[in-house]
Amino acid sequence: MTVSLPLVLILGFFAWGAIKFLGVRPTDPAPARRGLASLPVDQKTVVALLVGGVVLTALLAAVAVTAISVAVATVVLRSLLRERR
């Protein structure tokens, strides 16, 4: 999308008019949020997260392999039934 200079000037004029005559002002920026409290991370936590990630990845891979196997079996059965007719 390209924006032409006249469009920028028109939008700028409307913004200037809203600020000048209507008293519209940009809102103040939101106050800065405090950061979250840091949690102590020890070796057991890291190991638990890694093991959990590996297990979840293995489960996802098993589901994918099962889905592919079902799709292949469907295609094979469909072709066998088509040959019978």
C-alpha cells in the first residue's frame, strides 16, 4: 500500500484541527509496569522442563505417525475396494 503526500497532508490537517479546536489530546503513555519477580531456577527445574519437552515431542511424533498410517491404510483400502467393483 502506498500513501501519497496529499493524503498525509489531509490527515495531518485533520489531526491538527482536532487538537486545536476540539481539545483532543493524545493519551498519556501507560505507566511502566514492574517486572515479574525472578524465580530461582535450579538444575532440577531445567531437567524437568527438558524431560517434559522431550516427552511431549515424542507424543506429538507418535500422533503424526499414527495419522499418516491411517491415511495410507485408507488409500490402500479404497484402492482395493475400487478394484473389486
